[in-house]
Amino acid sequence: MPSFLHLLKGDSSPVAGSVIEAHRREPGARVTVVLLDGAPPASLPADVSVRRLGNDLDYSGLLDLIFAADHVVTW
């Protein structure tokens, strides 16, 4: 089961949403989005885990997510 981690900044590309959606559609995929400082709230499907750095996720937790993911995409 592939796992995808997307790191979104405040100035992330509008293409990010469509790529996240494509990853979400992969069979058995697990998708997590981390909103970095200044990133606006994301409107994503309910099966996409959304975390916010500095709110419900610290740097140590972010590092754990990075090493646990099969694919890390930064925007």
C-alpha cells in the first residue's frame, strides 16, 4: 500500500490539489497532507489526513511522517 506525504506551503502551486487527488485514487493509497507555516486550510476529501505544523504536529512528528512515507512531495 503506497503512502504519499504532501508538504504544502502558503504559495503552493494550484496543481497540488489535482496531484493529491490522483494519488488518493491509487488502489490502497494512504495520503497525508501537512500544511506548513502560512499555508491556507486545505479543502480535501475526508479520506486524506490533514495535519498542520505547529498546531497538531511538531517538527519531530513531521520527521517521522517523512521517513514513514513511500513518496514525499513538496509544494
